[in-house]
Amino acid sequence: MNEVRISTPEGAEATISLFGAHLMSWKTADGKERLFLSQRSALDGSAAVRGGVPVIFPQFATRGDGPRHGFARTATWRLVEQANDWAELALAQSDLQRNHFQSWPRAFELRLRFELKADALAVRYTVRNTGQQDFSWAGALHTYFAVAEFDQAKVDGMPFKGALDDIRPATPQLRLDTGAGTLQLEQQGFSEWVVWNPGAQGATATADMDDSDHRRFVCIEPARVDKQVLQAGAEWTGLHTISLIP
């Protein structure tokens, strides 16, 4: 996979694959990896990556007639601009033909901008309707957070138990105790938080996970689960910021 790397003078690092505009790794200045990535995940562009931060567009899960979670996570994006500590990637309707996908019949452009600080990461997700017709879309940043032990991790002080597939109304922020530090999760523009973990049975049934992988992560993602209309010529922006709390 072609990758983009950004870093800060304090030692924070992030790696973004052009395949899916997928954030593969994020290390804070203390050198700790904050994201989970399955060792069984295909990393050759043949399938969506299991872990990191998959980008969901234009449908959530199977809530539409397209591929599960849409095509953005399995398309090759373009690097638009990059500096030491930030990078911006783009995907447009014209790129789908280059990716040998069946063209989505709406003119659009997606932008993902990753900005890195010593102990924080911000992801700006922009959807533009560049055509003459309104279209409906859904999306999310499906973030796999690494945890020391799933059943000991907590969100806003509440521990996790068993398989999870919760959709919660969006709040401005959440706190995640990973067992290796506390992260503050903030969102703007999204309408839900989705909290997900397959549990032991789900991990065993998933080909690109080890049987014990469910113990090593929890997904907490800012999302727009149900499709909403974006008018012709309009733009939507969502922001996801993750900060390490001292």
C-alpha cells in the first residue's frame, strides 16, 4: 500500500494509507500505539482493512443498496497536500472509474484532513455535492481504539460487557479509559456515536480477526447512520478530535 506519514517534533506519528484514506497507525508522543490493527487483515488492497480508522461513505453497514459501509474504504484516494504534521486526501466521482468501481451516479468529492499534535489527532471529514442534483448519504469514521483489556475499559466511567452494537445520540465528547491512558473523544457535525465490539463469538466467526482480538479493541465512531440529503452545490463537514488526557 502507498502510505503517507506525518509526525511532530515531540515524537507523535501517524500513517495513512491511500487505500481507503485509512489511518493505519497513530502513536502519541510517548510512543504508544492508540489504534488496533488486526494481524490477519489484508494489507494488499484486496479487501477493506480491519482496524485503524475505516472511512464510511455513502452508506452505513447494509442500510442501502451498495456495498457494506460503501466504497470509500476500498477506493484508492489522492494525496492533495501534505506538511510535516498534517495531510489531506481526496476522492471524487471520477476516481471511481480509475478504481474500476461501478460509478456512483452522483457527482461528489470527499476530503479527509489529518492533523497531528503531540498528544492529539484531528480528522476533518468533508463531503461536497459537486453536481446539479441533491443526493442522500451516510458516513462515519469507524475508529478502532486499542485497549489493554476490553472488559476493563470504560467509556464515561461505564465498563463494557460482551458484544456491543450500540447507536447513541451524539454528545460533544466522551471519555475512554483504555487501560493504557484516557482519551477524550470530541465530535462536531455528526449525529451519533456508534460503539461496537463483536464479542468472543463474533471474533471467532470473523476471518480477518484472531479469536482473541475482541479483547484488544473497542470501536467508538462518530457517525451519520441514516442517510441525509446534501443539496446540489452544498458541503458538509464533520470533525473528530482525539486527545490524550494527562
